[in-house]
Amino acid sequence: MRKLLVLTLISLMVLLVTVPAALAAMTDQQKEEIDSLFQKILEIKQQIIQKYVEAGELTPEQGQWLQQHAEEMYQFHKANGFVNHCGGMGYSFGMM
């Protein structure tokens, strides 16, 4: 009886770990939508950078570097699936 209970609990734990990962997989349509949104974000970032250059807040060299960096970040995210692997609770104490 005890072995059956332990085996059942282990099986349940394995299911609880594997099922959410399988359900979290994105479809091709979702990936395309996210890619489209990232492209829009890139375009808007480049427009903002250009406005700062025009206003004199950034030098043309700084603007060019920032636009190139934004493009590189887009390519990085595109190559790695647009998944945010960062975040979490971190090491701060928060409000407590």
C-alpha cells in the first residue's frame, strides 16, 4: 500500500512538471504575431531615436549606434524565439 502511494505521488509530480511545459508551447501563428509585434517595436524605437537625433539630444553617431543595437536585439530575439527568460523574484527584499 505504501509503495503504491509513493508511486502515485511520484507519477503525479512528473505529470505536474511536464504538462504545463507541453501546454506552453507556442503555435506558429502565435510566433508570427509576436514577430510582427517585435518588428513594430523596432520601427517605433528607431523613430524615437531619430527624433532625439533631430532634436539634438543625441549625436548622429549615438543615434546610429542605438539603432544598430535595437536591430541586433531584434535579430537576437528572433533567433532565440522571442521568449523572455529573465525576470523572477530577484534578490531584493521587496516590500517586506
